[in-house]
Amino acid sequence: MVKLVLLHRADSIYDDEPDREYDFPRDYLRAAEDGVGDWIVYSEPVKAGPRGYFAVARIERIIPNPRTPGRFLALIEPGSYLEFDRPVSRLHEGRPMESALTYPDGRPKPGGLTQSSVRRLPECEFAAIVSLGLPADLEAREARRYDAAREADDPPAPFERPVIERLTSRPFREVAFRRKVRAAYDYRCAISGLRLRNGGGRPEVQAAHIRSVERQGSDSVRNGLALSGTLHWMFDRGLLSVAEDLTILVSRNKVPGEVVDRLIRPEGRLILPADPHDHPHPGNLRWHRENVFGQVTVEGPAPWR
């Protein structure tokens, strides 16, 4: 097994869905097969934009692309995809993050390998990229983010958990997912339109998975919605969903009309993030409509009672 860099652009002509599958030509088959069972880093091509490295995932297996002869799909292990808290530049202190893209004197190599869709990545360089994109102290940063007294103190040095341990830790992933989703929606509830903060400035909006992790949903921002606590509860229990045209669907035999009027913005449409990269994936919304909406038994008192 070997770690890899996979180039991905949001407007790719290929069938890429980075949290599910990566489409590539036969030329890269050998390298991709070497990466099966190991972790990869996604990077945006230079010509596509400035993001650089932006996510990690693990390759589960390789199959021929059933839609395009001569191409292959690297299937991503469910639950492994995780976007960086912040993109990592291709250059660090003027030198490329990848030694394969660097001349002996530290200058970046132009063209050629830099445009290769699949590149091998040494363990130490993988760890360096991930540590910049998903810092070891991410949970501690989030915990003290809105606490002025704690923020003023010198934070303790974080215990450097191994990179893979961080990537497989559910609490760590939940923090990373929550930070990305709430920021993508500018801390505003996508259904009510409200941007509420408590007395300390902490956002009240939560990050909801559209397709739950337990049912093979990913931690991609495109599988997330920023929702208030009550709307999050209703969405998870199938009382609400989102139609193909982004109108809000309501299980009206279970939700009183006055609750709908009070919680859902008058336009009745989902608010989208400013960045199209972060828009909810239509496939995830369809899955929620088909597998959750109107199908979950609501037990116990509803939060509006």
C-alpha cells in the first residue's frame, strides 16, 4: 500500500464524486492499485484554482468504470472522506509540499508531474499536509473559540496524536465537519434563515448530516446542512426534507401548521452556501427524501410542545 495525491477539480468532465469515487484513465491504474487500502490526499489542479490540498479519504477498491470503457473508478471507503479545516497551499515556505515536485535546490518543478492525476506521496509528506489542513489541536481550538477568558490564556501544547488516529476519531471528525458546514452557511440556518448567537457569541446553528454516517453518509460539506436545533431534530426524524428544486418538504400530518409558519422562512426554499463547491449534493438530498422523509416514527415529546 502507498499513499497518493489525487487531482480533482469541481468542474471535472469525469465522473468524480470525491467522497464516493474517483474516475481516472488506464494510464494511472498501476499507481491507483498500489493505493488500495491506504489514504489519499485530494488536490485541486493549478489551472482549476488556488485551493491546493483540500481533503483526505481512503481507497477501498478499484473497479472498471461501468459508464466509460477504458476508465476506472477508485471507490472511496464509506466514512473516510474528510475535508480540511482550511486548504493547504501547494507551497510551504516557498517549497512544494511534495518532494517529487521539487528540484534539489528547492525550486518547484514546472508542468509534467505536477499535472499528473495520480501521484505517490511519501508518508512524512502525507502527515505534513494533513497536519496543516487538520491540526492536531482542532478540537481544543473549537472548544475555546468563543471563550474569551480561555482564548486569552496560552493554550497548552496539544498531544500529538498520530495522523491516522485523528482521521479515524469520530469526535475529531465531528468537530471538523461542524466547523466546515457552519462556516459554509455563514452560521445561518438553511431552512429558517436565522443566524442566532448566544450571549458569548457562540453560533446556535448545528451541522446536520443529510445522509447519516451510520448509513454510509460522508463527512463532506455537500452531505451537510446548517440547521437550528429544532429543525435538525425534525430533519433527522423525517418531518422535513428538501425537494429537487430546493423547496422545503414538510410532513404536514405530523407537524402543526403554526410550527411550519414559525420555523420555516416564508420563501419555503433552502438557503445555499455562497460557494458552489459547498452546495448539498442532489444525490444526498434524494437519499434523504427516499429513505428518511415521512418514514421515521417520532417517539417522545416534540421540541415545540
